[in-house]
Amino acid sequence: PLVIHREDYRPPRFVVDAVDLDIQLDPELTQVRARLHLRRQSEADDQPLRLCGEGLALLEIRQDGQTLPKDQYRLEEGALLLLHPPRDFVLETLVQIRPIANTALSGLYFANGHFITQCEAEGFRRITYYLDRPDVLARFGVTLHAEQGPHPVLLANGNRIAAGQEAHGRHWVRWEDPFPKPCYLFALVAGDLGCVRDHFRTASGREVALEIYVEAHHLDACAQAMDALQRAMAWDERVYGREYDLDRYMIVATDTFNMGAMENKGLNIFNSKYVLARPETATDTDYQGIESVIAHEYFHNWTGNRVTLRDWFQLSLKEGLTVFRDQEFSADENSRGVQRIGDVRRLRAAQFPEDAGPLAHPVRPDAYIEINNFYTATVYEKGAEVVRMIHTVLGAAAFRQGMDLYFARHDGQAVTIEDFLAAMEGATGRDLAAFRLWYSQAGTPVVHAAGRYDPAQRRYSLTLRQEAAPTPGQPEKRPLPIPVRMALFSPAGQAMPLRGQEEDGAGDRERILMLDTAEQTWIFTEVSEPPIPSLLRGFSAPVRLEMGFGDAQRAFLASHDDDPFNRWEAMQGLALQALLAAIDQSHGAGVLPELLHGALAAVLSDAQMDPAYRAELLTLPSEDYVGEQMAVIDVEGIHCAREALRRAMGSAFGEQWAADYESLAFPYSRDGVSSGRRRLRNLALAYLLASDASYLDRTRQQYRQADNMTDHLAAFSLLVHQPDADVSDILADFYQRWQQHPLVIDKWFAIQASAPRPDTLAKAQALLQHPAFDWRTPNRVRALLGSLGANATVFHAADGSGYAFLAAQIRHLDELNPQIAARLATPLSRWQRYDAQRQGLMRQALEDLAGKANLSRDLGEVLEKSLK
Ligand code: HT7
Ligand code: ZN
């Protein structure tokens, strides 16, 4: 397969000044007429022009109005070659495509009666012949024609210029986008959609029409999306001085979409999961997801669209930066501490394992076979952490100056990560040379900390040492610049003033140490008592920190640290140690270690604490996170130990959990305090049920009586995940109640597939035949197969049945939707982390898949790297 290298980047030899599309939409046969104004960049160049095109049937081709003779062009695999193109000309092509047969959901597809496009990364070439690369920016005009009855709404980017009727019950609409853009931001939608309208007045006083298009029966489910959009628009003005630039901002929701959403200029297309919400059908987590994805896509208008990418290796330039912006938005709108904990939890769950496995790659990759495989946790979440570190070291005000310069320099351009860093440096005078390594070096550094107190000198010395394991293609690792935000606590629990050789910030109670060599020592003076260090506060760098701590220090920080993240981290550390000790000694964690008991008791009795934060402190580390800390992941040992610890926590604090459960029952309201209460209350119920089977009745009661999906689903999930209860009545009831709501039925599939029960695999097999299962709907496929791949005890069954099952489904799915097939294969790629028997079985499953005929590029790349 063809490998694309970052180093091979060359500027485009032709530019497209303008594109005019005329599209006759028809599910079976759509015709796309494209007029491209092409201009050669160099006089000296006389090479052929290569336009990308995939799956297109070419019907006509004209150059400056004349049919092009056959000897003037050539069709190749994936391309149209113009052999002798003039310097400046108009190319007109007419192609035919079949949207109804497009199951890959890239390009133009027809699903549930709607035409939808997805052009990022390389879908536009499945619509027409084009220079499909992000550094070719053109002005787009498009006329859409369709049958009016089924497709009364015709949308594309920019401004709606004109519309009219045609023969045979058809109509047309003309759209023009004044902003030059790369074709990956092109979009069209046609269908029978209702619209929720509102507006936003920008800081400079312009009225922007806000329109959310959904199927008519969902018009009552758009309030959260609209509200989040208005808040995001105001936030980007307030925090970054960025205004929206068109007169209209449109969002369309579809049930059939490969990812979360897409930031097409002025016409965002969303997975309906991130638009539709009513209290009866959406959980608090769903509401939160909508807020952050709506904001994320909106923020792309500046970070991604107005300033776009030179090439796909720069993907994190828009994605890492935009994730950072959406995380900060959510932190400002909600609880900053809880937001940070959630962000780090996600980073550790997805990115750390990726960075430690065969698919590890730098935030700015050096090579790819299929770019769709690089929409990863590394590019998104680690990329956001790198931006966050830059924000940390520069400070908010200087970071803003850097952003202002970045926009001023590069508005309307296609640029690189290097341009972003240069703007940050240019605006602040700071040298970020060392930070560039974070973009080019893969792998998660481990930072070892060792402290020593000298009572005679009243000095405390802190030594930090960093190391990183090799990753594919990068055997040697260099030291990275790691900002370590820190404080020292006195034994009485006070943050001490920090004095040392570096007098910068002397006397402050918090400081950022910059570890930028393999090992460094800092001396703190006038330290009157042996301190307890709080390091990496707020998770100031994406590293693993080894503190060399005992439980006493963890317990101390769990009760005294005033950094919300580090207090949570200390609690997690206590619970983690209890779990690892239990696994090590092959006993269930049936007894609560004293220090953990004390720390939990303190949190449980602190009625003043924000309930959402309290819930975070009382939640055990996930099974996956525990596994990440082990040399060889002991799937059953982890599950047993964690279940035993949950039981022990349930019975040790039965009264407090019961009191919380009763006292936190409030009428439903959508605000953050209420959702925090629901979270804590449902956690209490989970602990009660873990330790006392008599709570089954109470759980069933909650399932029946809940007036909102958060409580209803929490109870449903607890019941379905009971190891040996017969819950067939509940499963049938849930399906019966919610069968008209696809997003809720996704939850029905997902919860069954994630049950840690011996019958889950058989259940999943049966669910493949369920009438509601649909191979063409990625949400449904992820709900069943993604959940199964993440269900450790079932997927990693010792006999390999989980591996064989998933591999068989991936094989089938690869024929329909390679992007999703490749993603589903990632759990198999982690084979090195398991015992020899499982390793063999996982490799076998990968090898079987690799032998498949017509393997897609997407899946082929994942398999090849996994088996290396
Ligand atoms: N920028 C968007 C990426 C995206 C995508 C990529 C490949 C295939 C399908 C896709 N749908 C959306 C999403 C984002 O805002 O990050
Ligand atoms: Zn994005």
C-alpha cells in the first residue's frame, strides 16, 4: 500500500480559483457537473494535472467549453489525468454517482431518506474530480436540484442566493460561499427536515440566523443544542475576540454518521446523538456531550476553517487546538475541577494505551496509509494537552496574544503546526523550541519523583527524572519539556511558601517547575517541617507520575490538597493500591484498607462538597485503568477485586449511601447542581446494590418511576449488569417503551453488550439478528460491537471466543464501512498487554483478518501495524 510521508509535501502546482457545482440529486443516480477555474502556479511547469476521483463514472469532460479529445486525458485508479492542461482554464466534468450504495458514509450518501455529505478527510473526491487536498482553497457555488416532495429542504455552505421550481416535481436552490475553503469543508444536505430557528447578535452588532435542521418529530429536542451554540458564540467573542462571519449558521442532525460531527463551513452536520435531547430520552452525560461537541464544531470556524491545514499531517493544528478550546469552554460553563478530571480520565482511557501500543504515533504523524486512521486520541486529546501546556507556560494573557497573532497572520491560509508555534513565539518573545518535540515524539513519558528533607538545613530537595519507552519507529527518546505545577504541604495541611534558588515567584505557594532534562533537582529553602509534595497539579502535563509515595501521603493529600484534580488523584491512588494489592495476593478486596476507609468516610460526611465532585472522589478507577498499571493485565483478577471492593465500600458505608440516596431525590431539573446530585445518588444506589441484594427492588422501582433518562438508565444498567439475575422482563420493557427512539435503543444494545455476564457473548450474537440491529448505522454498530470490544471480561474470555466473534464482525463490516471496521479492531491491537495464551489468540484473530480478500486500506493499515 502507498505510504504518504510528511516530508514529501509539495505545494499544489495548480490552484482552483472558483468551483461551480450543479448537482441533480437522485438516490440511485446523482449527476454532478463541476466547473473548475484552474490556474497553474509556475510558468515552467508542464507536467500533467492529476485530479483525485474515486468511484465516479465520467460522462463528459470539457476544457474551456470544448469536449476534451480522448488522447488529452487518462483515467487511472483514483485519478483523472489531464495530459496537456493550459496555464489557466475552465475544466468542466459531468460524473455520475450512486448515493444509495454508499455505505462507507464518505462523500455523498443517502440514508433514512436524506442526502448527506461527509468530505473530511478525502470524501470530496467521491463526489467529483478535484484537487482534494486541504491547501487548495476555492470559492464554491452550488446549485442543488431534487424532487421537492421528499426533499423540500436543500442546503449547502454559505448564502442562499436563489431558488425555483422545475419540471417533474423537482426544485432547485443556489448557494454561494464567500469564503474560499478547502473541499473537505464542502457540504450539502437534502431532505424533509424541520427547522428550529433562533439568532445571535455578534459583538459588532450583526444578526446571525441560527438554524437547526432535524426530522419534524425532533423539533422539541433541540433546546440544549441551540443554547450551547449561543453560549459558545458568546464565549469565543469574550475569550478569543472571535466573531462568526456568515449571516447564517446551520446545523443538521442525522442518525447515520461515522463520527460525532463535522464543521463544514456554515453547515455543520452532526450525529444526532450530539444534537437531540429531551429529559425523558437523554442522560445528563448526553446533555454534556451535546454542549461540548456543539461548541467544538463552532470553534472550528476559526481554528480549522478560517485558518485551515496545509496538509493532513497537521491535523492536530485544528483538532488539538479546538479540543483545548472546547474543554476550556466547558470548564468555564460548568465545574472546572470536574471537567479536568473527566478530560484526564478520557486521555488515560484512550490515549495512554494508544501511545503504549503498536498504533502509537506522534501528535503530528510522519507517515500514514489511510488518513482516516489518524483521527485518534493522540491527535485530538494529546494534541489538546500540548496546547494546554503552552497555555500553562505562557499564561492566559500571553497565550491570547499568540492566538491573536496566529489569526492575524494566517486568516484565509492553509498552515502548519510550526506556524502556530511561531505565532505564539512572535507574540510573546518566548522560545518554544523545546516544545516542538511534543509534536514529533510519540509515547507517554514517565516522571519519577523523589523528595528528601534535611531538617538541619531546613531544606527540601525534589528530584524529577523522566524516561519514555520506545514506540514504533522511535527507539530512542529525548527528554521533553514537562511543566510540573507543584505545591508543598506542611504536615498540618497548609500549602507552604516556596523559596529556593530560583527566586522567580519566590514566596508563592504554587510554582511550575520545568523539567526539561533527563533529571533535575530543585532545592526549597526555609522549609520548617518535612513537607508533603503535591505534584503535577491540575495534571499539568500528559505524563505518568511515579511519586514513590505510600498510602499515608496519598491519604494526606486526599484530605488536604486544595487542587481538585490532585485531591481526586490521591483518592484514586488509594483505591488503586487497594485493588493492586488484592489482585497481587489473589484475594478479593473484601476488606477496606484503613486509610482508604478514612478518606472515603471523610468525603461521604462532607455535605458541603459539590455532589458531582464528591461522586468523582467516590468512584473507583475503571478496570481498564487498573489494567494499565499492570505488567500483564489480569482481566479476571481485576474484575473480581474491583467488584469485591465495591461490595466492601457498599457495606462499610451502607447507612451513608442510603442517606445520600434518600436525601438527594429532587424533582428533575436540568442544571449542573441537579445533574451532580443525580450522579451521586445513582452511585449510592450502585454501592447499595453491590452489597445488599435487597436493593434490587428499590432499583426496579427507580427504573419504573424515574421521570428522566439519567435515573431510568442508571437503574436499567444496574439491573442488566447484575451477574445472575433474570432481567428478561426489564429488557423487553425497555425496548417496548423506547423502540421509536434510536438513540435510546443504542443504549439498550450498548448496556447489554457491556454486561460482565457469562451469557453476554451469546446475547451479542443473538442481537446481531435483532430487527433493530443495522449494519449501515454506525451508532448501532458501535453500540453493540464497540461495547463488546470494551467489555474486558467478555471480550478477553480465556477461550478466545470474544476475539473470534469481534473479528468475524469486523470482516463483514469492512465490506460496508472500512472506517468503522478499522476502529473496531483497536482492542485486538493491544495483544501485547495480555498473557501468552491470550496473546496467541488475539494474534490469530488479527492474522485471520489480515488474510481477508479485498481488505480495505483502513483495516489493512491497522492490522499491519498491530502484527508488526
Ligand atoms: N473534523 C471532524 C472530522 C470528521 C471526520 C473525519 C473522518 C471521517 C469522518 C468524519 N466526520 C467528522 C470532526 C471534528 O470536529 O473533529
Ligand atoms: Zn474537531
